[in-house]
Amino acid sequence: MTWFIDRRLNGKNKSAVNRQRFLRRYKAQIKQSISEAINKRSVTDIESGESVSIPTDDINEPMFHQGRGGLRNRVHPGNDHFVQNDRIERPQGGGGGGGSGQGQASADGEGKDEFVFQISKDEYLDLLFEDLALPNLKKNQHRQLNEFKTHRAGFTSNGVPANISVVRSLQNSLARRTAMTAGKRRELRALEEDLEAISRSEPVQLLEEERLRKEIAELRAKIERVPFIDTFDLRYKKLRKTAGAFQPGGDVLSDGRLRLDGPGHQRHGQALLYPAVSVPQPDL
């Protein structure tokens, strides 16, 4: 067995990969939090990062656990509060206590996750100016254009080969072949039973056996001529377009300039985020 030892000196950024994966997974929620934070801080304040809080409903993941009931044998080591044969009461939820459930209740009804993580300055600027890059910048200039998303909407009998549903097509093929050959198969079984009965009877009826074998061969040929699959059986995955949800963050900045449409006290002290660019002057 081969062992690989990672001796790279990554220092304090050992979890950088997991952090980037986390930012990609909850990118929409992080951009929503940044969009809300813009209203609380100046856009020119780019020297620090931002604290991001994600709603609890957006980070819930499926969890496997044992169901209630049944007999279980567990070993509890105990602590300084409980000794042997003590009975532990079940914590009661509600009433402002720390009973069952996750997180604490919010005053405005919008539950937030208790942990708040910090994004760095570079991550904050990347998320802030992401919508200013092409083609997102062009999308922000045309707010009346809707962005559509496709999702599954059943099956259809017409489509392109890339969207064919193999399972549904084979199900239709089996149902069609069963319906078209059901009568012939019943007749075939009856003829086979007659042939077996005549072959055991006395005296031997050669002409009748020959006639039954000929009819059986004709029925089997008719059953085999039924095509395995037909164009009538084909089913394609139907895709439907719906208007996608608007991604926040692009309305904070427009064309790389600060929004100066607010009150006068908000305009004071704000400037363009672009650095000063020297313009060459013609020689006179």
C-alpha cells in the first residue's frame, strides 16, 4: 500500500480549500449579506472585511440519526452532577430556555445562524465587484431583461436525442409489446396445450399434429415481427424555462462608479473608486 505524506508548508492557510468551497456553496447568501452591509457602511470603506451571517434555513443539511423507540444499551461515564442510577430529564423546548431546537429566537422573526464568520478584504472586494465584470456588467445595464433558468417539467414525445429518457422509452416499449402480443400469446399457449394432449393420445394423429405445429410457428413469427421499440415509444425530458431569481449585489455599483443619488449628507466625502489615471497631454 502506498502512503502519501503532505509536507507542504501551507502555514495558517491549511483550510483555504474548505473555505473557498464554503464561499462557493453559500455565494448567494453571502452576496445578500454584503448587499445589506453596504447600507450600513460607506462604499469607500474597503480597508477591512465584513462580518457575514447566514440564515439557519439556508445551511441546514440532512442528518442521519437513530429513531425513537427500541432497546439500546449505552454507557454514560457521568460527571460531577450525576452519579449511577440517576435519571436525566428531557430538556423542554420553548419558554425562553435552551431546550430542543437550534439557535436563538430573533426579535424581528428572521432567524440568523449564531456563528458569524469574517471575510477578508480581498474576498469582500471580489464579491462586491463581481457583477461589474463582463457579461454581468451588461446585464446590470438592462434591468428589464429577465434571466431564465431551466428545470424538469415531465416528458414529451418530441425532442432532441440528447434529452431522450431511456427508462421511460423502454417502459412504453414493454407496454406496447405486451398489449400487441397478449392475444397471440394466449392463443399460442392454447395450441401448445392441444399439441401436447394430441401427442400423448392414441392412436397417433399425424395430420393434426402437423397442422398445430404449423399454426404455432406462424404465431411465433407474428410475435417476433413486433418491433422491440418504435418511434411512438420514445419519450424525451421536457425542460421549462422560468425567470430566475435576481442576484443581489449588482445594484450597489453601476459602471464602476458610486451611486450618488442619495441625500446630500451621504454624497459628502464619496469619490470614485477608480485610481487616478494620468492622461497624456499634447506637446504645444
